[in-house]
Amino acid sequence: MPQWPKQENAAVLFDLFLHKIGEEAEVHVATMSPVKESSGENYRKYCIGSGKADYGKHGIVNLLALQKRFLTLLYQLMPQVVHIHGSYHFINSRIALWSRKRGFPVVFSPYGGMNPEFIDQEYGMRTWKLLSYQKKMVRNASCTLISDPHEGDYIKEEKLSERIAFIEDPTKEEHTQLDDYADCTLQVYQKVLDTDMGKRIDRQSQEAVSALLHLSLAGDVERQPLCSEDILNLRSITPKKWRDIFLYAAEQGVTGYINDGIARAQLAVPETDAGTADHFPLRYPKDTRPLTGDKLLTPNLISRKAIERKLRHTRGAERTLCTMLHNLRYHVGQSSLSLRHLCDLYEVLRHTPMDEDALDIHLREQRIHTFTRRICQVLHEAAYLDEGFMPVAALDDKGTEKIRASLTKY
């Protein structure tokens, strides 16, 4: 929050709220107000301002110095969630941006600032802030936490975000009750952490997913599909990371493959609530349906006819594979590519005989040869596809990075 509340009632209420949250989680508060380095029993306060009482009150600050102080604190604490309190303050928008760019999920509480009546009452003062940064904060936040239902209506009508969480205002009743409000806030944090798992899953868990996909897709013909490092990695996965793996698998549509890989590896996996975990809708929903190889997904009639003309001389397994590759390129363009699609392609490459010389000609004629090389690289990373099953040599370039980014774009 930019400034610690100056009104005594507001300051006491916020302090009590932080105490309640601090009973269940580790809480740190960064503000530009000159405060002591630590305060209270259950949370700590930090000053990222210059030490002056009104520093940043009117939005005039040394942004570079402020960014350095904030990022130093951010990487020192490494919080799971950054919660921004208060609206219409430019510094808040910068803190949201700095946090989001570095992969930290941001929860934003506007405290009535997105109420349409409030906006209309202060039209001149608020409009330019809405246009310049306030709407962008709501649009890009992992969640907007509100206690005013009119704010939610306005956000939805303006199509700013579907990621809205509502918690009843604790000051609405005669006696303020913060216990339920704090508990609900923690539930919102967990919901945020259970969403967009592809952005947050760590390297060890990602390697475990790749190993399990390979184990499932390789089938029974391969006697030793995993190396000793992969086996040791799978056996060292913690219950928390297994939960993240199942959440990620659900987002990507590969839960069945993961379960099959676990069974083949004969792993004892702890039970998780990943199947019933609540999460926000994805900004770019993944298409988890099977990747079709008999019809094109491109909705544009002209584009579809052009691809069909290129496919007219392609037959059998080569035609199926080329159609799947065209559909993969469509999904990359729509940011709907999922691991499920790559698994479907993996199975065709691994288990379907085809004429590689003829396929190479078809790929070049249809101008998807380079794209296929990039897909082979992604398949090698995502499911350990061996070079011997690649129809063309793998390629790692900027285009390959775009495909990787499409998988984790939420």
C-alpha cells in the first residue's frame, strides 16, 4: 500500500486485519510511510519510501530508486502473492507491473474505487487515471478482490476481468468481524496460487511431468524408458509438488497420461485435492480435446481452402500428420496449444510407420517444414521424444520459443 492509513479507525482496522492474516500466514507490508522496520506480533512493516512523511502522496517520486528498493525487498522476501491495497495511486500500478513482470501473482483490492457511482462523482479527477493505469491494473491482476458488488458489475460490464473475488465488507455490520474476512482472503490467495500453474510449476516438477509423459507414451516396447536421474527425481517429489503437477496436468489436459505414467513407474503418490481445487478462469483457455488429423481447424475459408489444395497429393499417415501439424500451428496462433495436442502428435510420430522421404517433400511443399522442426524440439523437451522418431531435425530458435510461450500463456 502506498501510505499507511492516517485515520485512526482505518489504521486500527487494517492492523487487526493483518494480525488475523498473520496468524495463518507470513505477512509483510511495504509502504512509503516512515515506519519502524518491524511492527506487531504477526506481521512486519517495511518502508520503501525516502523516509519523508508525505513522500509519494502526490505521485511524485524517484521511480528508479523506488523500484530498486521495492525489488530488493521483493526478492529478499520472495512472497507467494503480492496484495496491493488501494486504487488511483500511480505507485500501486508500478508495483503491480514490477511484480507481475517477475512472475509474482498480484491480488488487487480497489476498496470502492471501481464503483461506477464513485467514478461518476469524481469524473474529471478519475477518468484520466482510469484510462492511463487503473483499468490496466484490474485487467492484469491475478485477482481483483472486492467487497462492493457494484464494483464487480462494473468490472464485468467493462469486460476488464473475469477474475473477481467477492468478500462481504467486515465493517458493514454493527460489530466488525475480521476472522471470516481474513479466512476468505487466505482462500482467495490459495485460489490464485492454484490458477495458471504452468507459470509457477518449478523445474523439478516440470521434469517429472516430462518423464511421466514419456513413460506413458513410449508404451511397452521400450525396456528402459527413463534414466536413473529421472527415476530419482520422481521419487523425491514432495506432496506439495505432486499437487502442483496434477493441477498443471488438469490445465493441460494430460491427467490421464500422468496417472498412466505413475502406474508404470509404480510410484506411491499421496492423495491430493487437485481434482476439486478451485481456480479462476484462464485468460487463454487451453483446448484439451484430442488433436484431430482428419479435418482442418482453421475457420477462415480462404486459408482452409489453400491448405486443402496443398494436401491434395498427400495420402495415408503422411496426410494425417500434416493435418495435425497445420492444426497445431492454428492452436499456437490462438494461444490454445496444450500438452494434450503434443501427446497426440507424439503417439503418431512414435507408433505410426510412414515414408520419411515423402513426408519431407510434403512438409516443404506445404511450408510447415521449419514449424515441424520446432515442434520436434518442443516434443523432445516436453516428453523426451528421441531423435530417431523425429521426421526432421529439431530446431531451437525464436519460433520455437513462441511455441513454448503458447503452452504457458494463461
